[in-house]
Amino acid sequence: MSVPAAFAGVILIWSTTPLAIQWSSEGGGYLFGVTARMALGLLFCLLAIRFTGVSMPWHGRARLAYAAAGLGIYGSMSLVYWGAQYVPSGWIAVLFGLSPLVTSLFAALWLSEQSLGLVRIGGMLLGLAGLAMMFLKSGEQGGYTELGIAAVLLSAVVHAASAVWVRRLSVELPALAVTGGGLTLAVPLFILTWLLFDGSWPAVLPERARFSIVYLALFGSLLGFFWYFYLLREVEAARVNLVTLVTPVTALLLGHWFNGEVIDAGVWFGTALIVGGLLIHQWDQLLRRPATG
């Protein structure tokens, strides 16, 4: 598999995932939606491992990599599904646009992949200004929007920490094995959480919710995680999250077209600040390149 193809796949899936998350919670609640998605995703993943002949090592370093992936999946997905109840779907991708900024901090601390110069810090501050704008807009939404934003942001932090941890541990492991190992750990945690806090089987599950759960299980949990962990193995952890330069805009448009979500000037401005900060943060080396000629 080529790295550009994996990037394209992750962009497509991450653009559609926020809307599918909201739809999958209809009828059965968010805990049932995320648990059903991950359980089906694990089934698809184990079948793929069996039919492709990919080996799943279980030595100590592999188990640590699976734990890093599984805890990241459980923590980040639990938080984002809860937050999606109160935040427009397009906002989720915008807020996740901050994850590369957090990833770079963890990568600098744990992987020594890059230094944090003034330009990168400036990009972070610009991204934080965009976040402040989103919080200001949340006051106009009412309800628990602020808590929803906080949950999605915490999800991005957990996601970033897991990404760097997996990158550090799984360089020699097949991406499909990391996906399968991570889901094997995460699914029992999702089932236990659902049983403790809900445990009720939905009497009627809307067709849109059923389709979304299957879509997220096959594409979001299997192909999405597979391509993502593949990229983590091949590319620096902070570079992988460059896909978030694209997904905020595409997710906002999808939420507007298919879910009737309103996108006003303030939301676009906050999105532009976050994406602009990310551009500066990731490409500061290009900005520092001396002129020639």
C-alpha cells in the first residue's frame, strides 16, 4: 500500500465519521452505537487477519502496542461519542484539527521527532484562538454544548497520546495486527461500559442508524484504523495528523448538506484560525527556508 493512498482513505473516512457517529446513536443511544460499532469492527478485523494470513505477535512489546492502541480507541471514542450528543457533527472534525498540535508536544517529549520553535508555538497559539472562537459560538448553541466541546477536545488529547505511544512501540508490527490487538482490548471495555450505564437493547433501530453502525464498523473501525496505524508506522506521528487540514472543511459541509447544520461566519472564522495555526505549525520549515536566486 502506498502512503498517499492511505492518506486519501483516512481523509475520506475522517470526513464522514462525525456525521455517521451522530446517526449511529439514533434509537439506541450513544453507548449502544459505539459498542455495536466496535464489536462489529473487531469481527471484521479478525476475519481480515485470518484470510490475509497476517500474524499477530504476542511478545511483550506487541502487547504494549496493543494496549496503547486499545486504550486510545476506548478513551477517545467514548469521549467523542458522548460529546457528539451536544456538538454539531461538523464541529467535531474542526476540534479534532487541534490534535496534531497536541501530538507534536507528545512527540517532542517521547519520540524526539521535532523541536518546538517560536513558529510552531505561534501556530499553536493561533489554533487556540480558533478554539476560543468555537467556545464563544457554543454559548449561542445553549444546552451542554460547552461540555460537548470539552469532551471532544479531551478525546483529541487521548487520541494524540495514543498515536505517539503506538508510533513508539509498533514500528515492526503489521498495521492490521495493531488494529486487531487494539480492538481486542477495547471491545470488552465498551461492552462493560454499556452494561453498567445502559444495558438496554433498542426495541427499534432506525435504518439510518443501522447503516451508520455497519459503515463505521467496516470503514471507521477496520479500514480507518488500519490505514491510520499503517501511516503511524511509516510517517512521523505529527505528520499523520495533517489530514486534519482537510477534514474540518469537508465535515462541516457534509453536516450542512446532509444534517441541516448551520455554518455561520463565526464557525468558519474559528475553523480558519485552527487550520491556519496547523499550517504554520507543521510547515514552519518551509516558512524559514531562505530565498534563492
